[in-house]
Amino acid sequence: MRILIAEDEKDLNRIISSRLQAEQYSVDSCFDGEEALDYLASAEYDAVVLDIMMPVMDGLTVLKKMRQKNDSTPVIILTAKDSIEDRVKGLDAGANDYLVKPFAYEELSARIRVLLRKPAETPKTCYQVGDLEVHMDTHQVIRGGKEIRLSGKEFALLRYMVQNAGIVLSRDKLEQHLWNFDYAGGSNVIDVYIRYLRKKIDEGHETKLIHTVRGAGYVLKEEK
């Protein structure tokens, strides 16, 4: 999952970004509203954390411009203003949620998890495809009753694929959701991590779950 942090307080921006990265999110960060719009025009994000009081362009203006472009990316606004009027303005501009500074990081993390749920989706802590179980809360991966150890990036890739089980995901889409703009790896990075996952998840099993769709990408599914 890829998240944009637009917050002009550099220390707070750094703390939020580093803690989200520790939770295996891919994170880009910026410090003013105009830069935020540039990031939004250049990549696809799963959520945006948007401060209201920023230089060059304030967060509410960024939010209005997003919605005018029919960009429905979920947005949490951060504000030091604790008046009902300011909260209403943010929600009316198209925000999905808001937090008043100062706030506990754990609350922000929980609100992000809520935003990332699919509409009308019952919260799930475990996804299952065939005999593969992926536990979101503990990062435990089990196939055929046997636990599989994954690296942080391997789990992030598997998490995104299992949440989109049965859907063909292009290499570009996978890469956009898993790496930020600072990544300087090779163009075949997705192929490499898919190979790692196949070795750990499919090797030794008659039924393969990770499939290549030639010219389109990869899909996680159980073929009957």
C-alpha cells in the first residue's frame, strides 16, 4: 500500500513516514500543497495524510483540487484547529476523516487502516486462498498448516496480492503500491520478488497459487 504524507512540520513528517514504513507501507512525503499535487499527478496512492496549514498551497485547496479532478483517494486531514467549523470545512471539501494535533500515532495508524478497507468490506484479519492463510495483524503466513517466513517486502507484496485475489495486477501497479519515488532498484524488481514468493509459497505444492498472465502481470488465485 502506498501513502502520501503532506505535512510541513518536518519532524512530524519524518516520524509519521518512518513509522508507516516500519509497518511495511510505501511512503512518499512532501512539505507544501503544490508539491503534494505534483506527487498526486505522478503516482497512484491508496491514502493521503494532508495537513491543512501548509505553505504555497493549503491542504483544503489541495483537497478541493483533488476532488475537482475526480480523484477519490481517501484523505485524512491534520489540523491544529479544534473548532467545529474547521472540521466541517474539511469534511465538506471531501476529506474522509480528520485528526486534531497533537495526536497519538496509534490513532492515525488505526484510521489509515480503516480508510484502506474496501467499501462495505467487513474488517478481515485473515485472507485465505486455497490452503494459503495470510494473517494481517500478526503477519503470519501459513500454507498447508506450515508457517512460511517472509521478509517485510515479500509480505507487503503478498498482502497486496491476496487482498486483490483473482485480479490480474500489472508490474507497474504492483511497483507503484510497494515502492516510493526514492527507490532506485532495477526494472525487474517485481519479477525478482515474485520469484522469491513462488519459491516460498508454491515450491513443493502441486497446486500453484501465483500465476503469470503473459503481457499483463501476475495474479494470486487457486485454479480449480
